[in-house]
Amino acid sequence: MPETLNRVAHRTLQLSQLAPGNSAAFSPNLYSYLKAHGHFFRDGGTLEGVYVVRPNTKAASGYGAGTLMLGIHDGDFVTGTRLVSALCHGAAADRFAFPIGRSVDPVEEFWDGYLALGRCAIDPLHTQHFLDDRFSIDGDIRTCLWCGVKHTRVLTPRTVFDESWIVA
């Protein structure tokens, strides 16, 4: 097995561990995508890895620097989908062979982070709007129901002037 695959695949992860019934933090769409399209070792564990597109590469101009790809990387292609596509479309997300060569880096330990934090591992800054209820709000404090991180609301006043021209 190639070194890169060793670092991003997860030898013991079972699909059942990612079931949304186990935690609201797990994406139902990612689960359905892996159930329909994922590749697994014969004795358990997933071959699917997550890779990030490096900036200033040909792949970055086509897919965007920082784009996360879910699939299997063989050195020339990532066979899979963009992670956001799996998160949005589930099993309906298309699987392609993306000709991106060595323009990606493995996101090592992705699956361990996902098992621990669910979708918060993908969005640690909590800026994405997932469909599920993600926060509990109490006054000026919001708490992520998936990972427990707390945010304090800060209100910044600003002055806005609208300009218009009228006939004198």
C-alpha cells in the first residue's frame, strides 16, 4: 500500500461508526455517500482519505486552493468527490477521477478528528451553516451542541452614510 494511502486511510474505521444515529455531529449526507460509493478494506476500515488542494498549483486554479477532496489518491488522480459535494448531496454526489497529480496534501488523521468532533472537525471555526441545530444560545453565549465550544457575541457599532443626489 502506498505511503500516502497509509497516512490518510483508516484501517479500523467501520461505516457503522459514522452513522448519524450515533451523534448529531455526524453528517447524514457523508454517511450516505460513503455507504453508496466508499471503498473499504476487506477486514474493515476505509480506504477513503481526505486531501487538501495546495495553493499555486494547477489544481488550485481548477478547484480552488484549500478545497478538500474525499477519495483515493494514486499519485496522478484523486478518485472521489469534493468533500463539500458529499456533505451537500450525499449518495447523489458524483464520483470522478480528478487529474490533480501531486497538487494535494493528505489531511492526516482526518477520520480520527471526524470521529471525535463530527462536522466540527471540518469546520473548526464554526462558520458553516449546517442544516441541523448546531448551537444552543443563552444570552450572549452560544455553545456548539456537537463539540462544546463556546462563542461570545460581540456587537460592533458602525456608522453608515447613504449618499444620493437630488435635483436642486
